[in-house]
Amino acid sequence: MQHFVEDIYLKGHKQAVLLLHSFTSNAKEMHYLAKMLHSKGYTSYAPNLAGHGASPEQLFASSMEHVGEHSRQAVQFLIDEKYEAITVIGQSLGGVLGIRLANEFHEVKALCIISSPVLERPVEGLEQRVVYYSKRYLQNRGSSEQELQKFLDDHFPRPAEKMIALQQFIVETGKQLHLLKQPLFLAKGMQDEPVFHQSIDLIEKTAVSNVITKKHYDNSGHLITLGKERQLLTEDIIRFIEGIEKGTV
């Protein structure tokens, strides 16, 4: 039996917000934030990126080209829905995609980047994310330890070119930071790994945006939208978006 996560699309009466989740995750990662933004009148759209929100096999079959194209289609969907001002909120890989989208679409008027890497990370660490995701999926499906081990033996290690493609997608995105002109909201969890702290600091230093708001979350790790400070993060993001609309930030 396959387990699929639904995309989130909550229509409001204000501008649209596109919420992009992290690598190996799904739209549920953005559910609380999307719901709270919608309560303030914003249209919230949190799609499952290509290969995500379903089985590990579907993740394995996807590529960074698929993921990147899917993120562009998400922006185009909102444009087709007649939204001329879009804020992109991306967590980890979602923020990496957000940087590219902000540089490609003039409809992206603001960008919120949460725990996103723009510096090179070891491919071993990326593969461990895929292993963890696969184990969690199979355990939630009720697989036995024997079935779990057979799956891991059959599917790992992953082809090196897949992990390298993800690594290089991130590094190449880091070369686009000097093009960022939109208002930026930057968030880092202080219990996260140093590479993510360094990446957020580099974005702040390199972007040419006139408005940059950076926030630290002392009790948070990598996925702040799912952590104990998710409410604080959400309040900060809403204040940032409303401030841009009113011209007070």
C-alpha cells in the first residue's frame, strides 16, 4: 500500500505564499505555517516536490532537474491563478530552490530562507538523509526488520551521481546570491549544524537586497517549522510579510 501526502492549497484574499519543504520531506513540514498564513488572509500553496511525499522508490526515480522544474511549475501555477505578488518560503532545499525562483520570476517579491545550505556538504551526509527517510517510511508502513534490511541492501549505497548532482545544485545556487534583490527573511536554528549557520550568514553578506531581516532561534535545530519555536518563526515571518506590504520593514 502506498502512502501519499496531499499538496496544501488554501486560498485567501491577499497575495500568495509558496512554501517549499526540505529534501526527503513533504508538504506536511509546512502545514502549520501555511495554516497560520491563511488565517491572516494569504493564499498558501505547499506542494510536494517531485519524488517527495510518497515512497522511497519515487524519490529515487526523481532528479534535481525534476525537483527544480517542479518548483518553477509551482510558481507558474500561482501566476496562472492571477497572483502578481508571490512570497516564497523555503526550508533547507526549499530555500535553495527559492533563491533560484527569486532570480527567475519577477513575480517573486520577497523570499524567506530557513536553514538553507549554499555551501558544499559531504555527499555521505546527503545519503544518510535518504537512508533515514527510507527507514522511517518503511517503519511507518509496518515493515519487519528483515524487510527493512533487505530494502536497504537492495537500494544502498545510492548512485554517486545522484548525490553529487544534489551537492552541486546547492553549490551552483550559492553562486547566484549576488543577484538577490528582493526583501529577505533569513532564519537559522542555533542547534543546527555549522554549515547551515555559515550559509545563512553568507546569504546575508552577499545578497544585494535593501531589506534583510535575520533571526536566530536558540532552541531550534534544522527544521524550525516542526520544532518548539515554530510559532515564534511563524509570527516573525508574518510580521515580515505584512511589513513589506505596509512598507515598514
